[in-house]
Amino acid sequence: MLKQQLQQKLQQKLSPQQIQLIRLLELPAIELEERVKHELEDNPALEEGREPLDDFERTEEDNAEDIMPVETDTDISLGDYLSEDDIPDYKLREMSDRIEKKEDVPFSASQSLNEFLLQQLGLRDLTEKQLKIAEYIIGNIDDDGYLRRDLSAIADDLVFQAGQEVDEGEIGMVLSIIQDFEPAGVGARNLQECLLIQLDKREQTPVNSLAIHILTEYFEEFIRKHYDKILRGLDIDENTLKNAIHEITMLNPKPGSSWGGSMEVAMSQIIPDFLVEANNGELTLSMNNRDIPDLRINREYAEMFQDYAGNKANQTAKMRDAVQFVKQKLDSAQWFIDAIKQRQETLQRTMEAIILLQRDFFLTGDETSLRPMILKDVAERAGYDISTISRVSNSKYVQTNFGIYPLKYFFSESMQTDSGEEISTREVKKIMKEHIENEDKRKPLTDEELATILKEKGYVIARRTIAKYREQLDIPVARLRKEI
């Protein structure tokens, strides 16, 4: 049964301006540049460049007096768009003695892996049917150079998409031709096949033959580093096994990794959002806004307002509709300019807070000098909410005298030594990494042994915590670090 009722409730909603600012905060420098370009193309009321305001300046009283006689529900004021704030001040604040270090990287086109394989395919004498099969297989090879699809699935696709009746035997024969292409190992369906293809193309020596035998008969033992089982099964000495394993480790497990499109290369370049320079114990912060243009309100749209406000003969219904459209575009342009300015101010204050907390690191570059720091610490000093700091630190990079670091690099939890001193977990990880790098590879350090070593140095850490830190450092367990 339907019925009507009154209800009162309180709820929070983000305004369009707040949503726009949140999205801009999350963008790194290179994506912000693209966002500004898109906005310039999409909104005709927004344009780039800086121009002094003189002829179009009007007071809010004048505009109110001109527009008052017109009956309209929309408040349109020329002064809203022609204030001194139209000249943005968010451009990079450079020191007069600072030398620009950033260099433009030329955009160079490169050949993709698929294009390279198709080029080699054109040199083979194949039938039209085999060519179609080969082209489809090459189209399914991923960036690592692997074909990660079953031959039966490829056969089904060729029937439905290309109208080709083929069996798995025909596809396998064409695949063997592709596996003969460069780079060696391309077209493999798994790691074992990839390594065997590469070994087959090498000169057949006793070491090479032994390596093929190990990968064929003892692949599981090899990847799990159960070398003692391989020694017993093949009845060989450690020296011989070491040479064979060295032969295998020289192979490329991802033959397609060295190939990529020019766009992938361009996107892989890191553009720092901040630049922090240390000179004689002093730190200088600047923001990398070099490719972000000045933004302003379009003068022609402002003139349309001036004409509408000053010429009562033009205040017709048709003209009013046109001005309504113009007002929407001007509102959008002004919101965008304000959001960009607020974004720059938020990033500036956040980075200043991080520099204040991690001053020693920015001066020395010593990882052990990093202080424990969480989002709350930066939020308290910058005067923002924790969620704002999280958005700022996401996908942002800072260039220092010692390299380029992601902002998240400076955040770490704290722990106490046995003397009660508070240190960063990053210092503990560095000590762990140093001991693992210098360990005896024939008998790697276990997590328990690492915990004992750290305890002797004054860091009381549980074995589970050691395992967590080791995983964060992308270091495998002791068994997988074992070497002969």
C-alpha cells in the first residue's frame, strides 16, 4: 500500500567543487598536465596564458545595478569572473639563482613485440591458413612473451571468429614455427618450455645437455632448490651441478620483457612532483609545475556578459538563454582554476610538513636517519585531514640530491629498542637486508636466526614480524635463497 509521509534527516554531501578538488589531489604531475589540457579543450570559457585586466574591470555594484531590472532566477555578476584572482599564482616558485635541471626526454617510437613477430612471420613460406593461425597466436602472446592460452581455446576462437576449422595439431605445428622466432623463448606456454627453447638454440655442450636434462626430469626439484635430490638422482658432483645451474640462470625467463610500445616507455618515466635541494645545510622546496600553463577566463565570454549587462536592448529571452550557457561554462572554468590553486597549496603544505619531519634524510640521504612517520603526523603539522594526506602521498614523487623517491617511502611505523629508543622499522629492514646479502648462500639465514641477530643488536622482534619485513623487501625464504 502506497502512502505519503514527511521525513527529516541530516546527511553530508560533497559539492561538485569538493569532488573536483579530491580528484585533482590524487593526480601526479604528468596526469595533471593531461587533465589541464583536456579541460582547456572541453571548456571554451577557459584558456591558457596570462593577461593583465584593465578594460573589462567592473565593480560588483555596477553589475548588480545593470542586471537588477531583468527578471531572472539566476544571479549573474560580471565581477565574479573579472577579479584580480583571475591571474593564477600557482605556477612554480623558482629561486632566482636556481638552475633548471629537468631535461626534456624526446618521444621516440619503438617497435612492439607483436610487430616484431609479425615482421618475422612475413619471411616464412606459409599457406594462407597457416598465416591466419600464426597471426592469431601472435595476437595472444602477452608482454612477457608467453602464450598463456590452451590450444583448444585458440581452435574454438578460430572457428567462431575467423571461420577456420583447425585442430590442435595444426595449431601446435604453427606454434613451433613461432617458437623459432627471436627473441629466443617467445611463444612458450610456461617457464619450463621457455627455458628449454632457449637451451635448444644454444650450442650443444655437455653442460648444456645436463641443463636440458635437469629442466626436463627435475624441474620441480630445480625451482624448489632441492639440489641434494638432483645430485643423488643424476649421480654427479656439486661442481658439475653448479655449472649446469649457472647455464640455466643465464637464460631469460621473460623473453618479451625487453620489448614494449613507445607509449609504455613514455608512461614508465617518472616525473617528480616536488624538488628538494640541499645546499649548505639549507633545504629548498619547489613544485614541478613546468608543463602546467597559467589559466584564465576567456575574454570573449566576459565581453558577452558586459554587453548583456550594459545594453538593455540585448536583454531578450534568446540572449538570456545564451548567457545562461555562458555562465555554466564560466562557473566550471572558475571552479577549475580555484581547484588547481587549492591543490598546489595543499601539496606545498604537505611536502613542507614531510621535510620538517624528515629533515635529516633530505640533508644526508642516509636511510637510517628516517624518523618513524605516519599519515597522522603529517596531517597534524599540515593542518589537513588524514584522508587528504593519503591522497597527496599517493602516486607522488620527490626529487632529492640523492635520487627520486615516492612520498610513501618516507612513511614507516615505529618500534622501540630494548633501551626504549623509538626508531623506524626501515632501519631494521636495512639491517636485515645487509645480513641477508652477506650470508653464506650454501646455508642462508632463517627467520629465527635473523631474529636472534637483531636481538643481539637491541631490536627485540618476533619471528613473524621478521617474516613480514622480509616479504615487504621481496626477499624469498631461506630455502629459496640457497645456492651451491
